[in-house]
Amino acid sequence: KEALRIQTELTTQEVTNMCWALAKLWCHDSSFLKALAAQAMEHADELNKQEISVMAWAFATLNFRHQALLGNLGMHAINRMSEFGELEISNTAWAFARIAVRNDRLMNSISDASLARARDPGVPGPGTVDSIEGLNPNGIYSIVWSSWRTGRAQLMAS
């Protein structure tokens, strides 16, 4: 519980690292996660692309649906999607699909960024999708699975 007392002194990287560690350890301390979420939301404008995607991944891994944080992370991801690399795109897509948080604007932004990368993995922009050379198969899988899951949420309930 010591971390809760010093929580306001943590940087966004430290908050993200703690969320990642809790997810890797499969530690479901809801009061600690809520405190970390509050800290992240307070400094959300300072989160970088990696911190946004890792934090979403961590909460999704723990199946901890903190709606305010997820809404905040989704908004920041949409606004900064052009900065995201393949890893951040696929982790964010997976995270929101995993916990079944429907955010059509986010998924559209992820789709646009993914298609841009497929056109030209180095520089997003116009082109044709005729090759996936250079794209990470795990990233592609995460994006395709996430698209399927969010598009067919009613099937997942059955």
C-alpha cells in the first residue's frame, strides 16, 4: 500500500510501468489499479504513445474495466494515432477488443492507420495494399482479431 501514499509523485512512465507489472504478475488489486488510473487521467496529456497503448493493454489483460480511463486513453489514442507505430496500434486494438469496450471512432482510426501502414510500412499515406512485407505477423493478427471481435460482439456473448 506504500505506492498508494506516494502515488501523486509518480511520473507517467512509472504509472505505466506499475500497470504493466501488475498485469504481468496477474495482480488484481482494484484499489491500487483505481489509484493508478486516477493518476494516469490526471496527467493524460503527458502520456506518450507507448504509455497509452501499454496502459490500455495492462487494464485489458487484467480485465479491469475502468470506463473513465479507457475513454480517456481512447480519446488520446485517436488524437495521436498518426504517431503510433505498429506495436502501439496492435496493442491498443487488442486491448479495447479484449475488454469489449466499443469505441467506433477509435477502431476507425486504428483501421485507417493500419491500412496506411500496409500501403507503405515506412510512411503512412496513399498507395495500394499489394504487399504486407515488413509488417509484423503478430501485429496483423492482433488487428484482424480485434476488428472481428469488435464487429461481432453479439457472438462473443453466446
